[in-house]
Amino acid sequence: MNVINLTHGAFYMVGAFCAAAAMAKTGSFGEAALAALAGAGLYGLDAELLVVRHLYRRDHLDQVLATLGMTLFTNELVSMAFGRRPPTMDMSSFLAGLVQVLPGLMYPVMRLAFIAAGVFVAVGLWLLITRTRVGMLVRAGADDCEMVDALGIDIRHLYTLIFALGAVLCGFAGVMAAPLLAVEIGMGERILITAFVVIVVGGVGSVRGALVGTLLIGMIDAFGRAYIPLAMHSILPAQISDLLSSGLVSSSIYILMAVVLLFRLQGLLGNRT
């Protein structure tokens, strides 16, 4: 849609807060998930209709400033609606505990649910974009929105639908993360930078690139946290290796991004402009 949007972190936060509030009242993880999807989706729909709709033809700087302002506004709105005291969300009983995935290897059920949810979303988006009429219109609108509009398709309604879907997916991420991470005001800002790194590495405007970037960034971050400290300890004194490994772990995904941009400015699967 050619919009730089900084509100996805806010939708993620709204989903997490709605899920925590619903879980506290009902004790049902299913109802908490529905509350997160509905809350984030409706808030995203309102945001698109009131603010983002007016930014499609504006400069990227205007988009950044407006959506950043919406993020700050959302922080205050959520604090007014739910209070400033961070809520807690207990893990559902069917997602708690460990399961044996290989002989001698136990893995948290919640983490497996994360993987399954990621696969579900990836396959669902692929089917939506490549196998449905809506997906065809989305791809056409991304390439030439004026022509789609001239053919009688209300491109604004299409953009609203896609934006609301993105907000729903943010709410889904929020409800999945809520039992494991702290649900607090401003939690969405922490994921924004990583999300942008994923998009830059994968390629702006490429859904396949987003998937590849997600897997690549996740694996680099996970393996970096596991093996960089071990490698540093094996070649350097402990006092120096601790400091150096901490910096390398924190910057590993940004180093990857710099390397990708050095050789392919448009990202791994982005289109040349």
C-alpha cells in the first residue's frame, strides 16, 4: 500500500490488553483470543478511517509522523481504558507444560503453539493473496491503484479491508505473546524496529520476502544468543568476552541487514525500483 505505518505495535498492544482483560473476566483463552482479534481489528479499522486513509497520497515523512503520533495517542488511550497497572495473563492449561519432540528433548507447548500459529498465518496469507479474488485485487492495487480504481473497484474500501486485516493479525500476535511477555503500556514499540528489519531484509512490498526475512532474522537472533557467547568465551578472557558478546548478540540482526543491503539494496526478494 506504499504506507510507512508505525501503528502496528499499537495494535499489538491493544490485542494483548484486550486478551488479558478478557482472560481475567472469563478465564477462557479462547474468549481472550476473540477479544484480542476484535479489539485490535476494530481499533485498526477506526485508525484507517480517521487517519491513515488521508495519508495514502502523502509523503512518507507525513506518514511516519502521523502514525507515530497515533502510537503515542494509543498508549495514553490504553492507559485510560485499562489503567496504568500492567495486567497479568495466565497461560491456558492446555498450552502449559512440556512435550517431548525428540528423544531427550523437551519443548514448551506454548512455543510449539507459536510455531503452529506462524505456519497457520503464513499459509493463510499465501492462500488469500494468491488464490482469491480479494488477493488478486490487492496485488493489482499494489501495482497500479489508479487503474484498479478506473475499472470500477473501490480501492479505498480494499485498502480499509487490508489495513483492518493487518490489525487483526497484530492482535493475534498480542494474544499469543501476552502469557509470555510483560503486558504493559508501550510494549508495541519494542517490536517495531525488529519488524522493520524483517521488511528491509526480505524486501519492501514482498509477502514472500517478509516470510523469508522473519525466518532468517529469527534464526540469526536465536543462534546468536546461543553460540556467540560460547565462541567469545573460547577465544577471549571472560571479562572482555562478556561485554563483546553482549554487543554482538544485540546487533546481530542489524549486521545481517547491513550485509543484505550492501549486496542487494532492495532486499532479498524485493523488486528493483
